Amino acid sequence: METSRRTLLKWSLLLTGYLFTRPIKKIFANTSITKYPDLIAIKDGSPSQMFDVGIAALGGMQRFVKTGQSVLVKPNIGWNRTPGEGANTQPDLVGKIIEHCKAAGASRVVVFDNTCNEMGACYENSGIKKAVEKAGGIMLSSNDEKYYVEKDIPGGKILKKAKVHKAFLESDVIINVPTLKHHSSTKMTASLKNFMGVIWDRQFWHKHGLNQSIADFPLLRNADLTVIDAYLVMTKNGPRGITTDDVVLKKMQLISTDAVLADTAACKILNLEPKEVVYLKIAEDFKLGSTDIKNSNIKKIYMNKKA
Amino acid sequence: MIKKIRFFSQLSFFLFSIILLIGWVPNQHVHDFFRSLHFFPTLNYLAKFIFPTFFYITILVFIAPLFIGRIYCSYLCPVGFIQDIAFKIIKSKKVTKGFSSLCFFISNFILISSLLLIFTSSNYQGIFDHFTNFVRLFSLTLAAGVVGFIFIFLFISCLLIAPLFSPRFFCQSLCPSGALYRILNQHSSLDIIAANSCNRCGICETQCPTLCIQDGVIAKEACITCFECLESCPQKAFDIRYKSPWKNNKSLVNKEKKRRDFFKTSLLIMSGILVFFTVKKTSSANLIKTNLVIPPGAKSLKNFYSSCTGCNLCLTVCPTKVLKSGATQNGISGINKPYLDFNESYCSFECNACLNICPTGALSHSELARKQVIKIGESKIDEISCIPYKHKRICGSCAEHCPTGAIQMVSIDNVLAPKVNMNFCIGCGICQKVCPTNPKSIQVIPLTIHTYAYSPKNNMPKQQQISDEDFPF
């Protein structure tokens, strides 16, 4: 077989063409072609380690936070209690998330919670203020009505209007970081219930229908990323807890873009059926997410698999 | 030179007390030290046979006037400092003798009733004593009601306007500590006496900050022993003489005067005892029933009102601002004394600041763990207006906030409704604060005598509710 100059040229052109396409393929590989799991469940690590692994499996923080965007990290800082008592989100997890946001190029990361106890004491004793300031985030005040603006909630059944914290409305990205706890009335508190900390008048929800209000509120705006901290799980006497007997060291973390799915997985950890937690069903009907955990793509990761 | 030293020492103590009372020094020992320099707040401890920290400093301050005169009044007292400054600006004329002896009679009467009323269930020394009034200037400026405002206004006008007709009007005629120090000073071992070289030039009379010198003779009952006359005299005629305390100079004793003094003293004591029995009879009637919750550590309403002088220092340290200064809701004996307003706020479970700062021992110091079981009231649910009972809908605002687990949600007609377990309820009032109904469906009923609740650690053991699987989904 005779190799002509024409064939050689043809083949070499094809080869160079192929070599050029490889980097392009690589770029696409990280964005649209790969399908990410709906829920990442991680076990047996420290809260910050688990988040490192989990967010990498979900495509890194760059997928959610673009350069120059402002981010709201909303942990649960409701109670004047120490990290070991499990009533608030673990501070090192909050710090780690802020570091990831900063690394992804976030211009400003803010943290706040409308606390149940006195704000200053909650921020201080939960250890979250220290962790946030160390990671370069900003703690915002939440104890005055002037920080809140009234907003209509489109499609809300009971909650038609709410006074919402300005930072919740102004931030480009919202990362919800609740801690998984038993709750005396709603049976469980995790991601959807955690949004009670961004509004001013929480008593309105209690007065006019707690479950419906919890499902109504995310219609205004849902979280872009939900990280449920189940490192220390409060299994009874929630949401405040009385002694350390109430908490169990479960060492878990759930990361998802679907808050309802994350809550459904979380209620399974507390041995509850999704139908027992009433607001999950309502939220699914509002198309805020899915409670269909059997048909979801869940990635389970062990940090230190026992031999 | 003496003038400058005195001014500097007064100014520095004034600044120290301001810094302390504004709350920049949260150190408890500094507060205890400041309290120990004052006789009346410490006396409230002694009336209950408690010996507070720095007690020996109070003893020193108490016996010091017998040897060195009213050093506290002239060199430290911040209230005296304000009056001295006001006097320097206003400059009143000579005080008439009749007026000043009336002043002394009034202040003696206030002193004797303050001393006796410590043993009744109402404590009125806070109305006149300089320590309480001075603290109130700081503690009530932000939270004053009408009554508190009237007290502050009267006190400030006593300090700033009264020097028009009498220098140190407050010290000489109202302050019971001033009266006590005056009596001690009258019998002190120290005398300032003009020698023969005095030529009655009258310069010292104009320079004296209390205008107590006349014709080279110092009226000892008005003198605050500032020693400024030693310096102001151009002849240097004044001299300090020592004698043993409580021994009168023979030459000055006048039989006529002695008899008059005896009548005055017995009149004072009789009227003091009369006031004591009147107050004892009337005030106990108010203490049977109350609708005000009093702070933890008060032990009982009677114990609290017999020691609290109404300085309201506790209001400044309260993180949740639940403490309010009382008006006349509990009768006259409750004026200016703090109570807890649970419609506005709640008593923080993790805080015992008011117990530790109380300068009079009305709130006895307690460890945090001990304070957490002090029961100041009991929550009561109105099952007619409470949402889960009335509307058959979950609410549970009270149960989720309860720090001791006293409020538990139990299933009533398939709805979770709150029930209070009185064994664990301490009456912190957070349930009342967060109750969404109006009027509140859960309210704290105050206890007149505080008791202890069970420790929340003993609360009923419930089943752990958690999945054993690694990934239960």
C-alpha cells in the first residue's frame, strides 16, 4: 500500500484535531455531561472532613458559588448552648463551608440566625461566631426588627407575607446548614424548619399553623445547597435539649440541592416515617422537592470503612 | 496643694465609679470592693448575719471617722464631688444656724429610721442613701418609668440646685451615711482649732467648701474635714489637735446645751421607734399576695423587700432586659425594686448575673447550677385559649423553648398539646414570652416564697429515637 502525501496530511490533520478536542471534552466532563447524585450521605468523619469529601462528590463549591457572588450561610444558632450539647450546628462545619465559598471566589459570606435565646450569648457560646470570623465570614445582627423587610410569599397558603432578613433577600447564593434534631411539635427539625431563623415573627407561624407555614416559606426562595449536620443528633427533648443524654454521636452529614429530599433522609435517621413529618408532604405538593427517597440517586460514602 | 490633692482624689474616684457602673468592668471583685466602701449596702448583709467579702474594709471605713474625720465624704464620695463642683459655680451665702440645725435633725431622723427599718419587710433607705441614688443615676437612665424618673429628678436637683441655699445640702440633711459620719466625726479624736495667731480676717470662712467656719471657730457638725482651711489661712493659725475619741472638751460643755441635746436625741429615738412599728404593721399586709415575679435568689418577697434598696444595679447586667424597675404595683415598699416582666422578655437559664452583682445581698449569691433550680414561679396553661386545645392544631412554642423540659407535648385528641410538670418548672417565663396568643395562654404565677425545683437531669427518661443503621434510607 502506497502512502501518499495526501493521506499523510489527512491523517495528521485528523490526529491534531482529535488532540485538540480532548481538553474541550475535559471541560464538559465537569459540567453538563456528568450527572451528580441527588443526595450525598457521608458517615464516620469529623463535620469538616465529611463536608470536604461530600462537596467534592457534588462537583465542588464552584458549581454553586461563582466568582464575585455573595453567599448566605444559614446555620442553626437558636440556643445559648455549647457545641457538645448538639442544639446548634457544629461550628467547624460552618467555618469549613465559608472557607470553601471563599476559595470559590465569593465576594462576601454572611452568617446570621434569628435566635430563640439572647443573640449575643448564642453567637458566642455556640462557637459559631469565632469559627465564622476565623474563616473570614461576617456575623450579622438579627435581634432588631429594622433588619427585616416585609415580603409577599407567592402561593403561600397561610404565610402570605413575612418579614424576612435583608441578607436572605440580597445574597446571591443561600446555603442552609441545619442540625438534625427532634422537635416537640413537628417531630423533626432540619432544613425546611431552619428557615424559621430568617424571619422576624416566628410566633405567627406557631399561631396560624406551623406545618403549613414551614412548607409555605421556601416558596419565596429555596436554598441552593442544603447541608444537614447530623454529627450530634438530638433524639429527644428537642429542639433545645436538656442534658447531653438527649444527643447521640451519629457522625453523619447529608448534602443535597433538594432540601425536601435531605429532610426525608434525615427523618429516616430519627426513625420517623416521612408521613409523620407533616410539612414534608405539603412541601412536595408545592414542588419544592421530592420525598421519593427510594428512586433517588443517593451516594453513600464511608470516611473510614471498618475492615 | 491640699485643694488640688482633694480635687484629684475626688475626680479619680468619681471616674472610677462611673467606669464601674457603666459596666466596663464586669469583674465581680471590683464591684464588691466598691460596695464595701459604703456602709449602708453592707449593713443589709449584716442585718441577716451574713459577712460579705471585703467586710473588713467596711469596718475600716466605719471607724475611720473617729480618728481622721469624714475623709470619705471629703476626699472620695462622688455625690459630694458633684455638689462641690455645683457649689463652686453657684456659691451660696452664709447658711443660717436655724436652717442647718433643722437639716441635721432631719438627717438624724432619716439615719435612725434607716437603721431600724432594715429589720422590717420594707427598706426605705434607698430613697435617701447616696450610694443607691448614685447607682440609680446609671441604672435607670435608660429604663426609668415615671417613678424612677421622679427619684432621679429629685436627686439631681438636690445636687445641682440645692447648693444655692446650702452647700452640700444633700450630705447634711438627707444622706443617712452623711449623718452617721457626722455623728462619728463630732466625737472624733481629731480637732481643728484656731490658735491665738488668728486675726479674724475671715478668709477661711469664704474658702470653706461647707461654709462651717465662723469667727475662727469650726462648727464640727457641719465640717467634712477636708483640711482646706489649714491651707487657706494666711496666718497658718489652724492647728490639728488629738484627743481620745468620745471625750468632750470640758471647756466647751454647756449644761443648758447638754439638756437640749438629750431631749433632741430621745425625741429622735422615740420617733424612730414609732416609724419602725408603723412600717412593720402596715408593710407586712402587702406581702401576702403579689402579682409580680421577683428575681431568683430573693428567697422570699419579705426577705427581698427588707434588703433591696432599689439601686437597680441588676437591671444593668440583665442580658435579656427582663428586669424592670417597679412602680407602686406592690405598694410603697415596692417602689424602685425590680421585678420580672415576662410579656417583654424572659429570665435566661444560663445566667446568674443579677445574683452576683447585687450590692445589698437582697439577691443572695448562687452558683449557676444552683440558680438553675430556683423556682420563682409556676407556669399555668389556660386550656381555653391555648391553640392546640382550642383549634386542634399543633403550636408547641412554649415546649420548644422550655429549658428544663417541664413543658412536654402530650397527645390530646390526636393533637400534641402542652402540659406543665410543676416539679421541673422554675418560672423562667420563656414560655409566656414566646406564647403566640394574645392574651398569653401560658402565664407564670409568682411565688411569694421561692422554693427549689427538681434538677432537669432527673426529668423523665424517654426512649432514644434514632436509627441504628448506618444509612437508613
